[in-house]
Amino acid sequence: EPEVTQTPSHQVTQMGQEVILRCVPISNHLYFYWYRQILGQKVEFLVSFYNNEISEKSEIFDDQFSVERPDGSNFTLKIRSTKLEDSAMYFCASSQLAGSYNEQFFGPGTRLTVL
Amino acid sequence: QQQVKQSPQSLIVQKGGISIINCAYENTAFDYFPWYQQFPGKGPALLIAIRPDVSEKKEGRFTISFNKSAKQFSLHIMDSQPGDSATYFCAASKTGANNLFFGTGTRLTVIP
């Protein structure tokens, strides 16, 4: 069964450093998403991406964040200068069609720890 | 702003019992309410979803009950099994949106 994969599973970084989280969405999916979950809190939407541009973003997704689809398979989230409060589990998701009615398939997540 | 509130935070149920997880939402524009199931080391996976034109949806042992006037919906797991032990998230969204608003999750443990 096709699945979304994410690497690395755990990333530890120093405050102020740049990190890139990587995702490989399901191959025939066209819509891509990033969510995050701070420990003990709810899963929060960050951004959705389609046709090489951001289609929707939350207030969390500020100038420190960027997304990219550098090739035909990868989808990345970059945090330019990490803060302590960026420590969270980051989930990538993909869907075949747009809109939340269409099932979003989630990856296993990358746990980001900022020291 | 907490758009979707979920309770309880954790739940322990005996095998064969009924597990009930509750969610409440604030935004009356929400018109899609999925439940996600997450096992350790895996991402959330869609379990069952409902739209507000029906008050109940059943798939096997899993049932969503929906109360539009109270802005509440709940997941019932009948004949709970140890394999159901996981974290369950309710979520909500609205037409045209790409983002899901999640609850804080419920860790369910089913004791053999």
C-alpha cells in the first residue's frame, strides 16, 4: 500500500540553525500539506501546496518557514532560524484531490528538537 | 483559539467494552468531521468521517454520532479490542478549505 514517508524521524538542532524536513508524498497525489504537533497539544495546520505554489497557510507559517518541491518526488519544509518553540512533531500529508473532504494521507512524522 | 475541543485525554477500557470519545467545535461553518487513528510510530490515518446532513455514521465497530445543534460529535468503538489501542484525533473542516482543525487527541488503551 502506498504511503507517505518522512526523513529524518528525529532531528536535533541548535537554536538559530536552519533545518530541512523531507517528505515523499504518495506518487499520484497532487496536493501536499505540513502540520505540526507540539508535545501534548493538538495537531496544527501549517501550509498546503499545489502546482508548485502555496495554496493556503496558517498564521504559524511565517517568514521563517518555506516549502518547496525540488523534484518530482520530494516535498520539503525549511525552517530558516529555529527557535525553541519550533520543537514539535512535524507531519507531512498528501491527497489526490483538493479540499479537506478528500482524504489526506499522513506520514509518520519528524520529531524536531531545538536546543 | 481552540476550534475543536476533545475529551478525554486518555481512556482505559476493558476488552469488549464501549469506548466513547467526545469532541465539540465552535465554528458553525465546519461541515466535515473526520476521525483519525494513530498508532505509535505511524502518522494519523483516516478512520471514519461524517458530514452534518446525517446524525450518525457507522462503519463496522466504529460509529460517529453528530449533534449539530450542540456542535458536538463523538466516536463510539463497540466491542473494543486490544488492537484498537491507539491515539484518536477528531478534526473538523469546511467546504473549500484545505486545512483540518484537530482536537488534542485521546490515548485509548484496551485491556485484554
